[in-house]
Amino acid sequence: MDLSGIYPALTTPFAHDGSLSLADLKHNILKYNSTDLSGYVVNGSTGESMLLSREEIDGILITVKDVAAKDKKLIAGCGAEGTADTIERTKRAAQLGYDAALVKTPHYYKPLYKTDALLRHYRSVADASPIPVLLYSVPIFTGVTLEANEVLTLSEHENIIGIKDSSGDVRRAAEILAGASTKFQVFVGGAPTVYPCLPMGIRGAILALACALPEKCTALYQLFRTGQHDKARELHEIIVRCSKLIISDSGIPAVKFVMDQRGYRGGLPRLPILPLHEAQKKHLTELLANLEPAAVRE
């Protein structure tokens, strides 16, 4: 299965009372369907999945599957603290028709999660999962890093087809790409690392920024693929600036705010994540106004 391309790490919309809004999620997916996004990553970090109930997670999976265009690939966030729970989630995603499972590292008992434990966990999940597994290393949130040697060992499993590496470390991506089979698909999770890593052979990226600026993120990918490197470098500089102000400085609340400005339904984050204050909103509004018109035109 070739998953190449740019994917948004989908946000989760909430109603004014804090409940899940599947109607707003449908609205977003229908708009994304007309973009060049390769598919959708559901119930990941940007989706506030740690703040969702199992019932809400299931409703999101069903809704995205029902509304997504047929040509969009679907990746379900299935990682849980326990191996058995993770396996159960991959089986549910498979039952609903998802193409692959994204499995973050367990992390709560971090001191006990040495290499042997992580290898056992992922091999057990991959053995039992009816759909291919993507490793997910996101140390900024979990405090656990899948080291390159661990990734390379796991890449030998026939049902582990790739990794989303959100370390932000270009050298780590290069090390994995150099050591793994060409069939092993490497995706980065930070917008600033996309352009530096594309020449090394990554298959694409799974980005929070692609929720807010899908056109920019997919355009960068296409410019590189078509050899338009001068334009790609110029766009990379814009994306780095946007990523700094939206993702690095303010995170999920900022992604949702920019989505609201662009005709999507971002809404508020779920507590204990706090909404933006007015100064942050002003900075983001200025950022959008200063982008060329094509970046914000509907």
C-alpha cells in the first residue's frame, strides 16, 4: 500500500456546550475532499484524541469514513497505553474500512519502556492488526522516542509499513531512510521538515498545518515532485513562518482559529486546553492578511 502524499492530522470540532460536533466534522471533510490532500489521519494528536471518549472516537471514525471521497486514503489513530487495547482499536478501524493504523508509543510507564518492551508491543499489534501499521513517534507529547535502531528493527515486520516521525529531527529521518527497505514509508510530522526531507526520500507528511492551510502544504509537495525547486523553496519559507506562528507558538487552538477564518469549522479546543487570547488572534489574523491572496481565498 502506497500512502504517499500530504495528510491533515484532523482536528475534532466541538459544539458550544463542549460536546462533539459531527456535523461540523462533516462540513470540514466535504471541503477537504476538493483539495489535493491524499487522505485523512483521524483521532491523532491534533484531534485531541486523548480528551475523547471511546464512543466519541468511534463516532468520528464512522463519520469520516462515510463522508470522505473515495480516492482519499484513511488512517486511524489507534495507539493506546495497553497492547490489548491498541489491538482492539486497530481491529475496529479495519472493520470500518480504514486503510492503515497509526500507533503512537505507550508512554505512561516510561521508565519501563525500554527497547525490548517497545519491540514486543509493536510486534504484537502488527501480528494481530488486520490492516497495516504505521509507527508513530511523537516525543514532544509522550516523552518517548522511537530510536532509529528500533524503527529499523520494526521495519522488518511485514505488517509495519512505515512511520510518522514527529521528532523534528531531519538527521533521524535520514538515518531511518538510509537503513530501511525502500518499501518502508517515512512521513514527517512537522511542516518545516517537509522540504528538507523530501529529497531524502520521505513519502510525505502528516501535518496539523494541513488542517488550516491544505493548499499550501499540498502545493509544496507537488512543486517538489515536478522539479520546481525555486518555487518550492519560496513556499517552504512561507510554510515555516506559518508553522512557527500557528503550530509552535499556539498549537491546536491556533489551528482551529485559522480554520474558522478560512471557512472550515475549527471552534474551541476541549478543556483543559485553553482557547486563544485576543493578542494571539490578532497575530494570526495579521499573518493570514499578509499571505498572498491565494493562500486565504476560498
